[in-house]
Amino acid sequence: MTAETSPPTYCHVQKAPLCLPIYAFGVGFLWVSWFGPDVPPIPWLFPPIGLMVLLLAGSFHHLTVVGQGDEMQIRFGPIPIFHRTVQYSEIASVVVGRTTLLEGWGIHKNIRGAWVWNLWGRDCVVVHFKSEGALKIGTDDAGNLAEFLNAKIH
């Protein structure tokens, strides 16, 4: 079996309420564009902004981590715009950690240069790479994910 067809050996989906206010914001833009005043720029600017915000909310509805074959896949969804694959052979070490309040949520680099992929909460798994750098994966299943990854790299 190849990595694409083998069943996942780890799979966890974290859901969070963060997308709800983003959905409301997008719907608000569409509502104003439909029922609001017909003065520029509302009729031509608000509909695309509302649709883009709804697309963004659907992209950050949940965070899925799947361990399959010789790699781990991290993806936000259900609209799969943002995703990342990590080969187990690239990982030097894995520890359970916590994100700081400044690191927040989303996808970005923190002030120390580590990538942060976080949807909700402060628990995370810190993946240190053999080459250089680190990746903080926010999860509400940090212990099991760290145990799974440590078994894959040792």
C-alpha cells in the first residue's frame, strides 16, 4: 500500500467556535449589500467582501491532523485552502507545549521564527525539524499526537 491508500494511523479533527463570528461578519456584509443603502461603494464592494469572508470562515472551521504512511498532513477546512505536509524523516524531536497569547490563532510565524498552525486554545505539539525551525500545531489532543509522532521518529 502507498501513503495515499493506506488507512490513517492517526486522525484528529479539532473544531472551534472562532469561525462563527467570521461567518456572521460575512453574512453581515451580504445583508448590507442586499438591504442597505444603494450608495457607492456598497453595491459593488460589499458582495465580494462578504463572499471572501465566508470563504475564509469555511477555511478555518476545523483543523485536521492525519498521520498516514510516512507523513503527517495538517489542514484547515472544510474548504481545503490551507494545508501542510510534514515527512516524519524531517522531524528531530516532538514535545507537548503551549502557545503564548501573542501567538494567537491562524497560520503565521511567531517572533522566534517557528510556524504556528492553531485554531483554538493554547495546547500544542512543538515539532522541531532536523534542518532548522519548528512548527507549533495547536490541538486539543496534544498528548496523543506527541506520542504518535515520537513513535514515528524513533
